[in-house]
Amino acid sequence: MSASRPEEPERAPDAALAEQYAPPPAPDAVQSLGAALGGAAQRLGIDPNSGASTGHVVWSAMGGWRGVFESVLPSAAFLVIYTLRPDPLWLSLVVSVGLAAVFSVIRLLQRSPAASALGGLVAVAVAAGLALWTGRGQDNFVPGFFTNAAYGTVLLVSALVGWALIGLAAGFLMGDVRGWRADKRKRRAFFWITIAWAALFYARLGVQLPLYFSGNVQALGTLKLIMGLPLFAPMVAVTWLLVRALYPHKQDADTRQE
């Protein structure tokens, strides 16, 4: 008399139930960081999959005319008014914050995301508040020093440890979150472009900090404007062209094969 085999299907419902209520797998840190960086790039209009021209990408990254005005006008207004009439200090600061507030209100009325609408206003207001508290015009630029130091350091460290942030962002957008690290050409290219971005932020500190400590507000404000969008735009262009060279657009690749 043969022994009957145990019937395993009876345990299937329990296994399915356990699988249904099992906790989700832990998120991949590299994937999550790449998604965050890639999403930020896409919001700026930087997406190698789009096939857009370099000029269009740079202009989108700057935010168009609105982005240029929002970036330049508050600082330019402070610089002009402070140069013409340094006393009282609050006058130039109020005009600068007022312009940032107008831009923020316009964004909110147009239903832009609250973070993007209020981010610039908060930064300008904090800088102005610090300058009013100390009574020194050059302190209006202090928050920018910390921002440049933070960005430069994070970019530099990411490159030195082999996980260049530019590579993570581009890799996510191109479906190559980890693969680029196994390609010596891509890894080297992303290392140096990330170093170049870090150098830009450190260059701002190297030029502007001596002017801050000397109290030369006019030169400090002028160089902040010059080292802002005029240097940001070509860096975006170089980064875009580099990524497009490493990951040729499908249409471009087909054209070359023909």
C-alpha cells in the first residue's frame, strides 16, 4: 500500500496571504537619489530624452525671462539703491524684498508650486533680515556664501567617493542609474563635470569672500550678478552637451549609422 504524498496546495492560501501583507521592500537609496536629482533636472527643462536644442535647454534651466528677472532684479535693485543711497540701509533691502514678494505673488496667482513660488522670497527675506540685524550691507550676501559652500562641498564629495551627482541624475534619466559607473568613459566624464560644478561654487566664494571682509558692498554685489546666471548658463550647456555625447539620442544614433 503506497503512502499518499502530502498535498502542498493546502498551504498556498496562507503563503499568498503572507505575501499580500508582507512589508514592501526597502527603497533603493541610489535609485531614490537618482530619481530626486533627475526629477529636479526635468523640472528645470533638462532631459536628454527630449531631443531639445542646447539653447532651449539652457533657457529653460534659467527659467526663461521670468527666471532671469526673479534671479537678477532683487539683487540688482539692492545694489543700485545702496550705491546711490547707502543710508538708510533698510531702503535698499525693502525694495529688494518687495520685488521678490511681487514675483512670489505672481507665481502663487498662476498656481505655481508653493515651494518654487516662496523659495526665492524666503532666501531674500532671510538675507535682508540678517543685514538689518547687523546694520551692515555686506551681510545681505552671507546666506549665499553658505549655499555656495554647501553645494560645492556636496558635489565635490560625491565625485571623490565615485558617485558623482551629475552622473546619478543623468543615469536615472537615461535608465542607467548604476551602469554608468561600470563604463570608464562615462565615469570619468561625470567625475570631471561634477568637479567643474563644484569649482564654480567655490570660485564664487574665493572671489566674493575677500570683498565681504573688506566691506566693499558695491563690488560684492556686482560680482555676485556676474558670477550668477552668466556662469550658470554655459555650465548647463556644457553639461547638456556632455550627457548627449555619452548617451546619443536615438534619432542621432540612427543618422550616424546610415
